[in-house]
Amino acid sequence: MSCLSWGGLSALLLLLLRLLPGWASPSLIRVNRGVRVMKGSSAFLSQDDLKFAIPKEKDACKVEVVMNEPITQRVGKLTPQVFDCHFLPNEVKYTHNGCPILDEDTVKLRLYRLTETDTFTETFILRVYLLEPDCNIIRMSDNVLEVSEFYGLSRAIDKNLLRFDYERTASLECTVRLDPVGTRLPAHGQLVLVEPRPEEPRGDQPHSFFPESQLGTELKCPGGRCPLGLKKIGRLKVSCEEFLLSGLRYQHLSPPSPHIDYISIQLDLTDSRSKIIYKSESVWLPVYIRAGIPNQIPRAAFMAMFILEVDQFILTSLTTSVLDCEEDETPKPLLVFNITKAPLQGYVTHLWDHTRPVSSFTWKDLSDMQIAYQPPNSSHSERRHYEVELEVYDFFFERSAPITVHISIRTADTNAPRVSWNTGLNLLEGQSRAITWEQFQIVDNNDIHAVQVVIVGGLQHGWLTLRGGKGFLFTVADLQAGVVQYHHDDSDSTKDFVVFRIFDGQHSIRHKFPINILPKDDSPPFLITNVVIELEEGQTILIQGSKLRASDMDSSDDYIFFNITKPPQAGEIMKKPAPGLIGYPVPGFLQMDLFNGIIYYRHFGGEIFEDSFEFVLWDSHEPPNLSEPQVVTIHITPVDDQLPKEAPGVSRHLVVKETEVAYITKKHLHFVDTESYDRELLYTVTTPPFFSSSRRHLDAGKLFMVDSIPRLTKNPAAPELKSFTQHAVNYMKVAYMPPMQDIGPHPRHVQFAFSVSNQHGGTLFGICFNITILPVDNQAPEVFTNPLRVAEGSQCVISTEHVLVSDVDTKLDNIHLSLQRQPQHGRVELNGFPLNTGAIFSWGDLQALKVRCSL
């Protein structure tokens, strides 16, 4: 028998009395009528459906959706997971997944009323009534999708099976989404596309005598191995028209199976302007398997014992050797156990949070040993027996006959301290709570007063104090006195825990104490998308919700208010309640307005092409939490009705030596446009460089980009430039390279023609640029000689026929010759006078026949 102090016994007695009907505290729920939802659609929760008897001004109040109860939210989901008791319209939504089997669903909710010192909780069920829709977008015909045998292939899904009934307008985009992995549908087959088969072999080919079977509507696929011609389809998102034309088929894969399977289809109608989903609808398209049999109910496994042996106070996991079931059609991990009769004392729990009872769990959690039984916190001297009754549901909600598990609690035979009760803590973000005897109870057979508790782990988001000061060790008396307190650090965290080591001097155990933190609306909204708004001069444009979007961790995103603190200078923010109505300027707007596509920016049409507006985000809290100022940038594209103009003082003429390259600078080429940047003014070479004095196709040089060659010298490998910008000219990135061949002794004149255009298409054509290439005398003359015949004792004229001189870059009149060596038997004369060695005469002397040779 455990030794409890009088304080401990009184606290335990008070706790047991509260469980009696006469001692039940009044409910915090004033209205709970449930919510009505059309199958395949969604509906918002209103105060007429669910209302709480807690004044908004008095205490904090939160509602949490219990997520670890698989028997709830079976065909839909309630969002968000945590919301305020005084929720706003269009904030809490239930979305149905399109399942046609059930007409009712449930959501398990946990209500928290949080005062400064205490937390009051109440768990309740919200019923969801599923109604048959009267005006579906997705319409099924009288034809059915059918597979005649196992491994068979159905007909194609087309307009003979489905049609989509909606008003087709230019602003609505219709898309269909399939997610076989997320929805686990189809459960017994897959979606495939029939691909074109290769050409049949000719008759003279050897293997043509063994033809393959023709692909028909009843193609078989044993073991799930697809033959040539089938392509498995996984996640898919296509337009509604493309979906009906794609030729999707259902292929059966896993016999034995029920006689019906389903394909989950989700349709979205999206506003093409705001990119907001206007309407969504989900449906399960049935597939009839002619060879299948009606879905069989799950049954208890033959090998399981259905008896659980438990030690007193000790949390004990259930295993598949204690509880198990069998089901031929549904994969075991998807089976759901529902507790129809809970044990009279103690409770079944999930180790994800072992302080709370659960009424359902999955076979996967059972197999992973995440389901346990928590014995009662009372001590007895003899063995006690309890029973738990369960039902098992398969994937299509067929349930088994009741299954009973017998629980036998052994008496304690140990002197070690043990935890007999652990409910954990629930508090609001930033609050403090005492860990009391009602939440954490310890028993010890020897001396409960000798038990000490030490903090050895956890406390990731808070700290413990003892009597208001620091402490890491306390006693049972401290727990009973309520002097051990947990303080949350006010961070945006939802879970914390403490690991205690409990010892009595001889024995020691470790135990985890969970702490559940409910969010408080103390964080300002934050911007998650802020894309530059772009429009043309004088235009009015919709501000899309996909381009400007905020979020709030603690409250509804729909009610975030964009308060404009600095309005735009070149335009205004407007609200248009509906198409065709006149808009009016507003000082701010809700994010809901962005999602509904009614917020616009209107440019006044002036010559200001960069605009912006500043805003601060507010949430729906009272008083609101405010963000830092944010800025939206607006780029206005000018409507350009003017052409580029040449800047004054520009020469459009370049002088360059034939051996060099020369930059084309702003002095040579410069056009301006008042509504375009220099990088947006584009020059296009329409006629490459050519010699103005010759019509022949000769190399007249080329324009090139300076960065295209390693050194700024003549380089034949430099690529010829076809277009460039004024920005490149400004930064000396464009140059001209004269022809690689020598131009001769005279200056040459080169031209090229170009056009100049701005980003709006305004173009000037037929503009000419002139280049003067100066010759450089850098080539040596070439000399050729012919034999000279002179009769003995006579003279002979040396002319240009005997001495042939050429020079590509020098005039012949400027060429001079030097006598380097005298003839052996005569002399060379100029104008009748003999020339000495080293004497100079000109090419003109040769041409004038003034040079003679005498023997």
C-alpha cells in the first residue's frame, strides 16, 4: 500500500470527486450544432454552429483540433489546427475529400480556457453533416468505369464518363489534379496511359512467326509488371480539357479485391488575373471490378492473445501479440481501431502524448508500439481485471465484430518510487504554471517523504523555479505545496518537456513530464511574397494575391490588414468591388480583398516611371500586432511615341591608322531617348563596313567587342559585331578594326550603315557612320631585275624595265635607289656623270632614262 500524506490523499480525493456526475463543472460550450458541408466541397464554421460561454474580454481561450484520433476526420479535415474561441468568419474551414460512402464525419476538439494561474480543458466532438450537392461542377454520366477481370484495363476516362459544368470565361482556368500517393486512391489499381506500340514486324522476319498479343481493353498485367505500351501515371495536374482527352485508364493490380475501387479527382477553378482559386471540388470516381467480391469486414487475428499483463502504475505498450486483426483487402497500416468501451479505470493512450486518453489508433501505431495502457493511480493489494472493447475499420469503413482485450493489473512488488499520475501541463505561450500534485503524483512503499526529484533533461523552451528562485531538486512536499513552477520563455513553440530523475536513496527512475504550449497572438504578420508590380504608362492593373502576400503564425491570414502609410506618388491604390463598377481609392485593404481580386493600382499617366507605396501589416488581434514598414516597388513602362535622337556635337566619324584599332566613343556615336536607358538603346549594323570608293566586296574591316580578344590589337579571330547598345559605347566596349591587308599609300574611306531602336520598337533606319583609315609606311619595297645587254665599248640605258620596283604603301616617286657595287668592266652614269659607290638616284631617274651603263 502506498504511503501518501494527508495533503496527497485530499488532492486525490478532490480529483476523484470531480469525475462524479454531481461534481461535473458546467460546460464551457454554449452552442454545438455541428457544421453542414456539401460532399466534395468545403464550408466555414460560424458562431451559429459553435459558440463558447467564455467572455472575449475575460480569459484567453483556444480550440485545438486533436490530430491523433484516426476515427475522426475520416473524409475531411478541419483547419487551422489551433484557433481562437472567438474565431472570425471564413477563418475555420472543413474541407471534404469527395468520399461518397459516409454521410457524417466527426472532429475531436479540445477547448482550453487559460487564466493567469489555471488552465481549464474540455474535450468535445464537432459533428460534420455531409450533404449531397445539388449543383456539382464535376458531373458523372450513367456510364460506368468497369474492369471485367483481375489485372484488367478499363476504357478511357473521357467526356462519355465525366463532364465539367461551369461558366467558361476568359478569366477562369479549370485544372484537374490527381494525387494517388496522397489520397491512396485507387486502392487496388493504378492509372495508366496507353502509349503507341512499335511497328509490327514484316512477315519475312523470323520473330514475326511468334506475334505478340494485341493490346486491347482487357490487357492483363500480372503481378503489377506492365507490358510494353502502358505508362504509369503518378501525381498529375492538367487542364480540364486535356484531362478528358488524355486517354487515362484504370488498371487493376491486386486481387483479391472488393468489387469497387475509386479514383480521387480534384478540380480547381482559378481566376487567371488574381491566381486565386475561385472554387474547388473533389470527387471519388467509382471503378467497378466485375470479378471482385463485396468488401469483407476485418476480423480478429487468430494468433493474438487479447490479454495484457500490466504492472501497477506502469505505462505498458500494447503489441500485435496482444491485439491484432486480419484484412485481405486493406493494407494493415491503414486499419483503424476504435475503442467502443473504454476500461473502467485507467485509459488507453498514444505515446506521442501519454498524458491524454485516445479513443482510436491505427494498426501502424500499434505495430510501432506507440499505443499503451495507463493503469489507474490507485494502489490495491490484489490483482485487478478490466476490459477494453474495440472495433476495426478498413480503408472503405467496413467494421469488424467487437474485439475484447482483457487487462490484468498485477500488484506492485517493488520498493522503488513510481509515477502514479501524470497529466502534464497546458499553458498559454509566455505563461507560468505550478506543477501540482493533481498533475504529477509519485508513490513509494517505504517513505514518500524521502523521495527527491531532480531535473536531468528537457526544458528546451522554459525553466523551472522552486519557491520563486532557482532550483533543480525538490520533494513530494514541494509538489503538494505547489511551489514548483514552469515558466515558458514566450517563444513561438508548441511543445516542451521535463525529464525527472526520481530517487528515494536506494532506487531511482527517470520520467518524462510533457508540457503543451498553446500559441498566443503576440507575433506581427510578416511578408512572404512581394513581387515588383509592372504596368504600362496610364494603365490600371490588378494586384494579384500571388505577388503580394503576408502570413501570421497566430491568426487568420485572410484578416491581415495592409495599412498604407506612404501612398504612391504617380498613382493610387483602388478597390473595385466587382467588374464593371467604378473603383475608389482606399487607405488600406485586407488580404482577403487581394485574394478576391478587387485591389488595383492605377497609374495617373504622368512621366514618372518608378513608383512605390509603404504599408504596415496589422493582424486581427486587439490591439493589433504591427509589422515593420514594408515597401512595394512599381515599375511603369513608358508608352514610347518618340524616336531616339542624336546628341548634339557628335561627329559620327572615326580616324584610325591602318595598323591600329580604335574605340568608338560617345564623341563618335551618341543617341539619346528620354524614355529609355542607354542599355535599352540598341544599334543594329544593317550594312557591314565597306569602301565608299569601291563597289567590289573587299575587306573593309569590322566592328568588334573589346572583351572578345585578349589584347587590343588587330586580331582576325575577333568575332564581327552585329549589334550593340549605347551603354557599351559609353563604356568603350565597341571598337573598329581596319582590314588585315595593307590599304596602300593613300587614305581609304570606309562606311557602315546602322539603325538605332529603343525598347518600345521606335527605330531610326539608314544612318551612316564614316571611317577614315590612314596608311602607315611599314612595308619594305620589292625589287626585281632583268639582264642588261651592252655591246663592248658602248652605252645602254638602265630603265624601269631592267630594275622593277614595287611598294604597296609608298608612291614610286618617293622611292630611291643606292649604288652598292660598281660593275667590274664599266661604270654607271647619271646624266652623263659617273656614280660612285653609295651614290643615290631616284625611281624617277630610271623612268626618265637618266641612268646609263658604259663599258
